[in-house]
Amino acid sequence: MPIVQFAPFQSLVQPAFWHALTNLKIDVLRLSDDAVPVNANYAIGRSVKDRETGKEIALGCNLSVGDDAFVESPQTLHNAILAKGSFKNFNTIEDFKNADKTALFNHLSDEIWKSIIEDKSTAHLSRFLLITFADLKKYKYYYWFAFPAFATKPAWDIDGEWTGAQETLGEDVLSAVHTQLHASFRPFFLVRTQDGKTTIAPVEEYATFFANVPVDQRTIGFVDPSAQPQNPGWPLRNLLAYLLALHPADVAQGVRVLCWRDVELPAPGSAGGWRSRFGVVKQGAGEAPAAAPMAKPAAVGWEKNIQGKLGPRVADLAPMMDPARLADQAVDLNLKLMRWRILPALDLEKVANTRCLLLGAGTLGCYVARTLMGWGVRTITFVDSARVSFSNPVRQPLFEFEDCLNGGKPKAACAAERLRKVFPGVNATGHSLSIPMPGHPVPPASVAQTKADVARLEELVDAHDAVFLLMDSRESRWLPTVLGAAKGKIVLNAALGFDTYLVMRHGARTEDKHGKRLGCYYCNDIVAPTDTGALTRAYAVQSLTDRTLDQMCTVTRPGLASIAASTAVELLVSMLQHPDGAHAPAPPPQTNGQDSAAAAAAAAEAESILGIVPHQLRGFLAQFRNVPIVGPAYTKCTGCSETVLSAYEKQGFDMLLRAFNETDYLPALTGLDKLYEEAQAALEADDLVDAEEDDF
């Protein structure tokens, strides 16, 4: 009798599997090379008809892995069998090459044999092994499948040849099997016909199901992934080993095997008819089968590569992947690697989902945007009313020489477009918008436009989580400060001098758990933001009017902007990683000598997983020194005091218009005017005392 030639499994890796593996490696496994469960499936073998010859051509005996390979409870397709396996990924190509593959294979085959002998279960007969190395920088994946199958001795012979199942079992039996099997699809099953009635059952019920059935009328069926007429699929090997181990006496008389290959009932009178195959399998001549459960036989099953040799395969996805998708996966790679060893608790999703509004698309705005992208932020919006000038590109990295031609492109839109060129997956937009300022009166003809600008700015603040104040002037920061405080947004400030800079976060509107509030940009001022060109009051400070060229341009050391911008973004990320978020306490002031226990506890409370979350940082480039500063909220602040915020919430644009037009409105509203008058009176009284003393 000829030896049974089994059709081996061939791995069919869906492209989505590599995406699932990439996510598993980066987000879950990281540096772990522990084995994890993996899912696959196989279906009834298929064949196609050659259009020229009309002959049936059998397709591969495939075991397929897809995007649900690492899902705990995958949804199996109709008429497909779920196969469970063991997956092991190695961290380096050297580890992959030098792995003890024999030990891995033997360990899995031991598990299969144990389930046969101890559990008497068929659940693990189709278990498989998959080892990989994922080169995520080049999108190359090295992989090797193994489908352990027991090579029993003597080998299995087929009595005659495999024939059509209809010839032996009949159409009625096959129809009954089809109805019952497809109602409860299982990889292996028993078939019996008694009193003209055909029933099926799990193989585990062999003894009871076949209790009164002669051996030569017992049929063992399995879902066959092979479509080759004389070659049953790979799962039959372990099914025969199972029967030989547990029912050796019956197997010695031969096993009637039904290779189930029918997805649909054949149409009446169709040429193809039933596709399922039938044969009687026996062990060949040689050593007689043991009466008791035998020892574990040797196992085979490593898959051959495309050259037909035992060895791994390689999937090189880089040439065929969508560049935009490649970029989407690659931009976050370095960030996710931080969680492998250094910061496992780093919440990158929180950073990525933070919508950032950048008020100012100049030097600071360009550098802030690039650093935000480096942290994986996906939503960045620019607001700026200027156009790109010829002095900009060398200092502002989102602009080029061509952007300056023909009067210059609008800065906000141009910067957003350039971000999308850097990374197409970023949601970057730009808005050309003028921000109204206190002390800059609005002409009656422009009130409607100013109101529209304010409304648009309010909408933008509402739609974002963090607001960066990156403008050139002091008073242009006032309106965003009020809006951010009133709407509970994170507000960060960055301002430049020649060789100094300020980076700060505005305090939250409500007090923290210690009853404290941090101040905003205006809390240290005793004067309101305004412009001296329109004022006569003595408490105003110069900002925009009557400035020389060097005062109108941002004259600063070229490296300072990138330092300040990066510091501002890092401050935001540190705040996002702190459990208290915007209410994160500032670190206590530095003291000489040993810190007390209370100071040490306060310092620890102020830290996020990235370190401290300072309130203000004053940088001095001439000394290469940073000084953290803490400033409490001021009850008379013109930017974040409850008086100003309540007036805005009650009166809306009318209150803002008064602030724009009336230079003494904010001082009067907050009480700064009385404070200034009292201070002046005290100074005059002090001068009078000095004069009287001089008379003596």
C-alpha cells in the first residue's frame, strides 16, 4: 500500500498582521521576548479551474494570520477553524538566528502530546509556533513558522487510494454531515450511521459514541485544508497520532477517514459534485502498535522558505507601504521607545491628543510647532496676522525664500502647510487673525471686524486644550490670557530678550489642594497692559509705539528662541504627565543648606515622571543659567483676577471693547489705579519728610 503523503501547512501572512506585530512590539512587548499566544485560522481547501485546460488546480494548504492574531477573543470567519499558537519575538537579529529552535519546537510538541495523553483532547492538535524578528526602522520582518506533527512509526499507508466520499458514504450521509457540521463547525469529528440516521460527535466522545458500532463502520472526519486529490491536509497527522495513542486496538484494524472539503451543498446535477475525499488508513508493515499509550513519537513541521530549504522567510514591507502610513508609524517610534526602559509610565496618548493653539507663527511659533511634533502632538493651529518677510526664513525654520516673494505668504497658513509637508498626518491649520489689544483703540468703523476677530479667537480657544502665547508685544498677550483663564485652558508664555528669556505656565483659575494659585503673565505688574502712544497716564509702559527699528524687531541671540520654545513645550509635557495637570504645584524655592522633611515632601509632590513642573523659568544665556521662580496669583491682576474674568463672562465683548478703547478701564476695574495713587502719595510724603530734614 502506498504511504500517505500529507500536504503540509503553508503560512499565509496578511499585511495587516505586520501592523499588529509592530504595535505589539512597540506598545506591549517592548524589550520582552516572552512567548505570547497567537491566533491563526485555516479553512476548507480550495481549488480553481484552469481556463485553458479546464483542470482543477489545488491551492495551497494555508494557515493564515491577520490583524486579529494577538486579540484575546478573535472573531473566526464562517467555515474557518481557529488555530492557537505560540509567538516569540526576538529583540535582535542575532538572537533570532542563534535561538535554540529545537528546544522551542520540542517544547510545543510536548504540550501537544501532553494534551493528547493527559487531557485526551483534540484542542491542541493544530498548535503552531511562530518566531520573528521585527526590524522596525527598515520595516523588515524575519519569521519562521513551525507546524508540529507526529511522525508515527510505522508510517501510515492508504488502502488503495483516496476516492470521492460520495462513492463510499453516499449522498445522504454527506448531506447529514454537512447540515450538522456547519451548524457547529469543529476541526475533528466522528461519523456514524445507525438505523438509516447519520450523526456526528466530537472525537473526545469516541468510546461512548462508537460503543455499539463495528470498527469497520466507524468514520473519523476532519476539516481538510488541502484540495489535492491524493494528499490530505496536515491536521490529519496529529489526529491519527491521537487515535493511535488512545485507541490502538481499533486503529490496528484501519481508520476510515473522511477529508471534509465541502463548503456548500453541491447543486443537483452539477458536474463537480461532492469534493470531500474518503480513504482507509493503516499503519504499514513493521513494529506492531503498542496496546498501551505509546511514548511521544518524533515530530516534524518546520516550514520551508521560498527556496524550498529549511529556513526563515523575510517580509520587506518598505517598498510597498503607503509613505504616509510609514511616516505615521515612524514619527512616534522614538517616543514609544522611551517606555521600553526609561519611562514605562509615560502617557504618550495624552500628549498626542492635546490640541495646541499657537498664537504667533514667528521664530518662537516655528520652533514650538516642531518640538510639539517631536512629542507626537497631532493637532497644531497657528494664529498670526503677518506675512513672511525676507528676514524670516533664516530664523524661522518653517519658511523658505519662495515664501517671501510677491509680498509674502500669510505666516499662519504657510507654517501649517509646511508642517503637513514635514508630516502629512498632522492636523495643522493656520488663521490670519489680528488680536485686539488694550490701549489700542478700535475705530467705530472697525468694531464689527474686531468683534468677529474676538469671536473667532474665542472659538479657537474653545477648540484647543493648550494655548501658547508667542507674540512680540506685551499687550497682545492680554486677551488670550483672559480667554484661557475664563475657559480653563492650559496657557503657556514664552518671551525673549537679547540674551534672556521667560517661559512660564499660567496658574489655574481655581486653587489647588493647598489653597494656592499660581500667577499669570500680568500678576507681577502694577500697571495695566497698554501702549504709551495713546496715553497720558503716568502708569503706562512703552510697548509698541514710538519704537526704533531695533526695538520693533526681535533682536535676540539666534540660539535663544529654540531654547525657549523647547523649554515651553517640555513644560507642557511635564504638566500633562503630572497627576494634578494644570494644578501641579510649583517646586519650592531653592534654599541653602539641608532641606527640611516638609520641603523634601513638597519637592517630591511637584514632580511628574519627567521631573519638576516649574511655574516660571528665567533663562540667562550669558551665564548659561536657568532660574526657577514661583509667583502667586495677584488679586488685582488685569489678566487672571476674578474681577476681570467675571466682568468678561457677564459683559462679553462690551467689556473687552472698553479695555481696548479706555486706557484707564482695567486699572479702575481691578483697583490698580487706587494702588498706584496710594503708592504715589506715599512717595510724595517720603520726599516731603526728606526735604524737611534737609532744612535742618
